[in-house]
Amino acid sequence: MAELPEKLDKSGEMEMLAQAFAAFSEASAKLEQKYSIIEEEAKKLREEVEEKNLQLSKLSSLLESVLNNSNSCVLAADDSGVILVKNPVAECFITELGTDAFTSMLNMHRESGVFDHEEDGRTFRISVGRLENLEQKGYVYVIDDVTHIKQLETERQRDEKLVLMGEMAANIAHEIRNPLGSIELFASLLERDLKNDESGTKLTRSIVKGVRTINSIISNILLFTKEIKLEPQNRFVADIVDDVVLYLQHLMKEKNIRFINRINEEHVVRCDTELCKQVVMNIVHNAIEAVPEGGMIVIESFSEPERSGFTVTDNGSGISESMRKKLFIPFQTTKAKGTGLGLAIVYKILKAHSGQISVESDGATHTKFIVEFPV
């Protein structure tokens, strides 16, 4: 009977231990449940991170593709001018212009906006934006070569001027031509009456000669203003040039000019024969007047898949840049006695053929005219 309390104590301990195990099991179950929830949340977070990384990778790939396949030069530079990123077009621009010239161009435009920049005979349109983030500060540049667009704008403005000047010139020419006819008639009658007076006859002949000179100028004005009607056909460039050179040969001999003909006998242009001869005539005649005694004129032909034509180069005094910009506008001339209509007529003839004319010159030692006809 004395051992009964000890057994009771052991029974109580067992009960407490069982309760502890039950509590532990319950806590473990809850812990497992919470761990399962955490594991599920972690799985969702991993999936979301992977999705975000995938989206970021796709966006990065898209931006890289846009950058690399853009037809514009795109680059970013820091505040010190160091280029941070650039696309292949930017690489081409740097190679073409040279690193120093390209960097100098960027440094000239360090504020937000759009600018036109002239560099090495080309026009670049530069769009500048500010770059600011936690790691870098600088500028984003988008650059396009708009040389061709500027040339088209210049041609459009020139064409508008030509139309207005043509209308005005035609009206003036008709007003002048009427009294000129009367002056020439009266001068001829006066010459007949003064046939025994040598000095009087000489004066009347001078009047008639002057009237005919003015009439010739008016004829050129009217030729410039009237609509050109073409009769195009395929012609060998050599045949056209030979006819013109034969006509101008005496002028070359007078100045002892060395004429070099590099026309390929097989090169062909599609043109109105007589109008094309007039183009060659005006350009070569200008070259003859431009070169010094003993000068040189070179004429060459070219034939390409989309264009064909010829070039005329002389070693005269050249044409200044300011004059080149208005060279094909009527009444613009560098000659003391020129009317400035020859090249304007040439320009109009080529426009009628859907061709074009351009000029290259250093303004001092040479001039080169490039005449192109579409194939």
C-alpha cells in the first residue's frame, strides 16, 4: 500500500508527457502547414521573377533589335563626351567622318532640341535629348543624313523661283520685242538712205547689230519660259559631243585649249537630240570662257544601272560656294557680259528629261559639271 502514490506520480508524468507530445505534434503540424504555405508563396515568387526576367530579356532583345536595325544613327554619350552606347549606323558615321570630327559635332550640340549641322559637304539633322539616371548623366543623340532632302528642298525652291521669274521674263520679253522690231526696221531704212555716208552707215549697222543682240537675249528668255516638248530617243553620247565640239573647235584653238575627250563610244543616253546638244554646247562654251590661255577641258561619259550621262571638267578659276547655290537661277552669272540664262536653260532642259545637273568646284582651280539622264 505504501507504493501507490509513486505509481500515481508516474501516471501523472506520463499524462503530462503525452500532452507535451500532443502539443509538439500539433505545433509540428502547424509548422508544416505554414512551411507548405511559405514554400507555395516562394514558388509563386520564383515563377513571377522568372516571368519578369523573361519579359525583361524580351524587351532588352527588342530594344537591341530596334537600335541595331534603325536607319538613324543612335547613341548615348556622358557629360564628358565619352560614347556609352552606339548602333551600327553610328559606327558608319564615325568611320566616314573620323572620330575627331564626329566628337566635335556632338560637343557642339549639348542641349535638348533639333539642329541641322553642316559637315564635310553633308547636312546632318541632330535630335538631342537629356540622359539622366542613377548611374549615368549625359545626352542621347539621334542623327540622320538629310543631305538629299536638303537638296530636294533647294531644288523645289529653285523651281518655284523659276516659275515666277519665267512668267515675269516672258511678259517683259514680249513688251520689249515689239518696239525692237520697229527700231531694226527704221535703222535698216536709215542705212539704205545713208549708203553714201560711210560714218552714218557704220552707226546704223551698229544699231542693227545691237538690236539683234538684244533680240537674241529675248529669244533665250522666251526659250527659258516656254514649255519644253521632248522627242526622246536613244543616242550615243559620242555623237552628240562630236557635233558640239566641231562647232566650238575654233574657240578652243583661239585660246590654245587642250580638249580631252574620254567619251565611251558605247555609252547611250535617252534624250531629245537637239536639246541635249544645247546642254553640251552651253556647258562646254562656259568652260572655254572660264579657262585661261592654254587651259584644259576634259569631258567623260558614264553609264550605270539607273543613270547615264557625262561630266565636263575645266581648270579655270572655279565657282564660289555662294555662287554655286544660285548657279541655275536666271540672270545669275560670273561673267562680265553674261546674261545668266545659259545654265538656267540647261537646268530646265534636264528637268524636262527628269534628269539633273550638279556642280563641284573648289572655288579656285577647277569646276566639274555632272549631267545625268535616267535610264
